[in-house]
Amino acid sequence: MRARLTQLCLVGLVSILGACGASAQVTTWQVDGETREGIVYAPPAAQGDESLPLILAFHGFGDNMQNFQGTNVHGAWPDAVVVYFQGLERRRGLLGWQVEGDGVDRDLKLVDVALASLRQTHNIDDDRIYATGFSNGGMFTYLLWAKRPGVFAAFAPVAGRLRESARPTHPRPLFHVAGERDQVVSFSDQQASIEVAGAVNGVGDTTAPCGNGCTIYGPKTPAPVMAWIHPGGHSYPRETSDRIVAFFRDHPRTHP
């Protein structure tokens, strides 16, 4: 599902360099004999001893990395390395992501290989690695929480849900964006995912407001759950990336 985007800096494949004040390149990785791709945005001054945050971003089912870079996560956090990954064919020739462990785990392996590569090419801050995605990409974001919890500091699925077979067990900060009128990934399923996240994170009954339609559960806990419920459908509201980045900035990985 293509993200419905508004007020965003849309970047075409041809004009990928220099758009929105950032530089980027299409990067490839070999995973089990398959060539995988991602558009990597890096800060112009990404050098020296400065360690950089890293955000991994995953498009919706049937979408692609070229379109999804229009969410402009890299513009919301220009000092971070941001990677918009390209999915592989799943159904009917459309690109997407696994949402459960399936024994092949082609997309989990992609993340493993890409992270190892990015650590070689950039000075990545291991305490500030994050994952976000829309729809099917949001479901994969939940799977990363379940299968790679030690890698990431926080997660931000948009219009996605978790599968019971891929339930996380390690508390991590979570920001979930959902539309009340979503008819693609039902709002009730997304609410259930938020409730599971709250149970995993042990947020308790304490809440705090964080804007119109936004609530933080367990605001004083190390792993809060933030839920922004907007009145729309299966979409990516214009301020989503800014909200995601603000949440990520507030939640580096903590050590016991």
C-alpha cells in the first residue's frame, strides 16, 4: 500500500542527489544470493569521530523506496543516517515485507547485512538505531521488535499491526500512529497491538497527553508507549515524520 503523502518533499529517482538539502545514494547488498536495495541518506558532515543516529524505514505493500522517501524522515532528522529499503515481491508481483518469522527470513537477514555494512561506512551510534514503517512496513517494524530487540532503541509503526506469532518480549519505546477510519489495517487490530505493546512494556495505568489525539502510556517508564490516533484512514499524515523523529530523539537505548 502506497503511503498517501501530503506536504512532503518528494524526491524522484533521477534527482536523488541534493534534494531537500541532503545527499543520498542507492546502495545494494547481497543477501542469500539476492541483490537488495536501499536509498541511503547521510548528513553532509558524516565524518570524523561524531557518531550518527540511524533510522531504517520500510514502505507499505505495493510501494517502493523511491516513493517512500517522500515521507522525508531524512529531512525531519538531517543529522541522522536514514535508509529507505526496497522490499521484494510477495504477492501478485507487488513488493513487501515478511510479517512473521518464516524460516527463510529474507527481510530480517537484509537488516542484519545492511546494519553490518552501514557500520563499516558510517560511524553509527549503536544506542540510537531505530525502525519505522508504513502498513506492511509497520508490521515488519513490529517483527523487528520481536526478533531483533537488542539492536534497536525504539520503534515507530504507522498503520500497522503485530501478529500474535511475532509478539515482542523485551520492553522498548514504541510510537504507533493509527487512523480511526483505517479500512486496510483495521483500527481495532491496531488498538490491540498498542495494548500488547503496553503490556510488554509494563506501562501501567499512568498516561499523559502529547497533543491532539496523542497519548503517552507510562510516560515516566524507560519504555513508554505513545499512540497518536488521527481521524483519517490508511494514510501517513503530514506531520508523522516530525513526530516520529521527536520520539526517537527522546529515546536513545538505555542500559541497565
